Amino acid sequence: MAGHTITRAQLTEAVYQEVGLSRNESAELVESVIAEISDALERGEMVKISSFGSFAVRQKGQRIGRNPKTGQEVPISPRRVLVFRASHALKHQINNGLNQRSGARGTSRATVRAGAAKAAPA
């Protein structure tokens, strides 16, 4: 695993460099997209992003679990969980990236644009 994390600031910088909006407008755009996705998920709607994947909220029912230390049964309350399912295009891109990197080290375009890339030893 690469160990890099892309932050909101790096997404904002990528939008700024790629689209040409001001830094403030880019930050507002990123925040607006994140807020819309979050709000839709909160309402229980599925969010599908073409060639990326889909986010959905799944309802999990109550069940009985066990305390691993004592073995005592403990009720686990019902809850909503967020699930992500990657698209076939994203899976294909990730797997092709692994195959290409087996011979040479590389970084993604988004990572480079966001300024998060670190030079990897050859």
C-alpha cells in the first residue's frame, strides 16, 4: 500500500490547477460536492458516480455478539452503515496500475496534481 492520503486541501488544489477556478471557488466546489453526497446518504439515497463507484447506506439489524475476552453474550443494537462498491472501471484502473508499477514505481495523476507525490526510490 502506498500510505498516502488525499485531503480536501489537495482536492481543492487539483480542481484549481485542472479547472482554472480561483482557489476560493475551488474550495467551495469541493465542499459543495462533499456536502451533497453526505446529505444524500443521510437521507438514505444511493450515490452513484460513473466510472468510480456507488455509496449506499445499509440498515443492519440487531444481533447477539460476544465479548471476546469473557465470552459473555452482548446485544449489538441496530444501526446504519455506509458501504462503497467500486465500479468495474475503477477496479480495472487499479489492477492495471498495480501491473504497471510492478516494474517501475509511479504515482497517479491526481496525486501529482495535488502535490502529494513523494519521490520513490528506484
